[in-house]
Amino acid sequence: MHAEDVATIGGAARGAITLAADGSFSATMTVKKGFSGAHADGNFGVYTYAGGGAVFAPFETFTPVTFADPSVDRIEGATRTDVAINVSMKAYPDGSDVAYVVTGSGFADALSAAPAAVKEKAPLVLTATNELPAPVESELQRLTPNKIVIVGGPNSVSAAVETELKTLAADVVRLSGTDRYEASRNVVDYAFGIGVASAYVATGSNFPDALSASAAGGATATPVLLVNGGAASIDAPTLALLTKLGIDSASVAGGPNSVSDGVKASIEALASKTDPAKKVVVTRLSGADRFAASISINNSAFSWANTVYLATGYNYPDALAGAALAGLKGSPLYVVPTDCVPKGVVADIERLGAGQVTLLGGPNSLTPAVQSLTACSF
């Protein structure tokens, strides 16, 4: 419409676009590939018609819309600590008031720490157990945190490292326990406390299921609680924490070989916080293997995403800090093989409308075939 007529239909708030003096106009619209209601085939485009119901072919235009393949980049480094540093720099270029520090030589502490770090808007930085590597110290100095949260006991992050960290922040907190399960409970209790509608439950004896759940948990402000998945039932302290959190639902990450049906049934026996007459609803998110389970976890959590993160499902270091980045960006993290991308993940990238795919780790973790999004045979 001409400028003098825009107000007659309610202005820009009603969708009016002003014509320039030469009759041209410009508009920006964001449309995601695979959007809700998209047709399986046919043309997509912007159609322009004359106002007022006039029919005049020269005024009717069609501008086609094409969907480009997602661009792919990579966050890598010479070592696992370097990858985590580069992730931290990507996530928090202007620093952060809080930083989480975990060992890079084990996965258990970081799995619950990633959603907690996202909740506090903090990076997850990896350290050596008995010394604070110089590049890690430099990154923490760049971040200038007021608080550093150490996750894990002295066997994970030594007292000597804690002493060094106390020179970098006014407040240093250590969250630990007698084992990985108590440490997980303490992290969840510290970061989430009460008033949590849902929780992820994952085995503490392996990493793939919990890695995907950690990113999803960070994106949805949902804690990830590690359990002894092979037990016949869940332990009393974990049940007590779930009750304290006040959950109405829970998601079990992984199949019965990861978290037993007995553990699942123990959670289902809990009363719902919002309606004590009802029980907690528990959904199992699993698949035939770790890659299918990752797809199931992310399908449950995400209906769209600007970016998708990929990490190897055969090792954990690259994805530990990456899960905190993915959660911060509200994006899924899929674990994939080293040399291809499962067909279900390729389909999800399209379904989510992601324009960006970011690989976590170097070519030894994810080969150029993954970077080109080469589909696996499964």
C-alpha cells in the first residue's frame, strides 16, 4: 500500500507493507524447511496480488522460495580440554558470572552438570584431575566468573586444582558425593531445588543416552539424574529427591538394558505433585541402539531448531561441554557414528528446519563423511 493508506488497515501491525515511490516494496519472512503444514511436493513461494480485489495480471507476481542445505561447521581442538575451551568461547564470548569445572578424564560428573550449567548460564570447562592446564586457566581468566562450581570429589578434581581455582573467583563451590549417583543428586538439588515439572533419568554406567538427555535437559530446564540402571528398583535417596523436586512426569533415557523396568516402575509409583491422586507419568525414550535412542530423546524434546549438534557416540569428551552449549542454544545434540549420519538424524535435521549443523570434535571423532552429512545405511 501507499504510505498514506497504510493506517487505514491498522498499519504494519496488521501486515501492511509500504510501497516505495517507484511501486516496489521489500519484506522479510522466515520460513523453515519442513514447517508444519508443508506439502510433500509442489512449489513454495511468495505470491503478490493487487489490493482491493482487483484482477490485473501485471500486478500479480510469484517469487519462488528455495531451501538450501544446512551449512556445517565444526568446533575442534588439539585436546579434549581445548575443545571445551573453544566451546566456552563460542557460547560466552563476553564472559560469564559462573563457570562449571569438571574432570575431562571421566563422564559421570558432567552428565548432570550440563543442564545445571545451562540453568546458571555457565560454560562447562574440562580440567585435568591433578593440575589446572594453562589454557584452562587462561579461559577462566577470560570468563572472569564470580563463582566457579566444581563437580566431583577430589579424585575427579583434586584439592590442588581447587586451590588454584580459588584464585580465579571469589566463590568456589564443590558438588560431590560418595559415588556418581550421590554427586548427581547433589548437582540436581543444588541447581534445580524444587518446582521442577519433569526430570530425565539415565544410567550412570555409560554416557550416550545421558549426553543427548543433557542437551535436551539444558534446553528445557529439566534436570538429568543418574541412577544405577541395572538395579531392580530405584534407591530411596533418589526417590526422595524426585519427590522434593515435585515432578509430574519423567523421561527414562535408554532401553531396559540401560535403565531397568524395575527402576522405571519405582518412579511410576510416585504421586504427582500437582495431583496427588495421580501417579507420575513416565515415558521411556529408547531405540535399537544408542543412535536410535538419541533420536527418540530429541524427538520428544524438540519440534524445531535453528542448529543441530552432532557428537560421536563412541567417546564422551567432545560432547560433555558441547551438551551445555547445545542446551544454552535450545538445540538438540545427537550422538552419531564416527563416519556417517544415521538416516533418522538426517531426517530430523530437515524436520526441525535446522539451517546449521555443528560438529563437536575433530576429524578423528567425526570424519569428513559426517561433515558432508553422508547418511549411514541404517
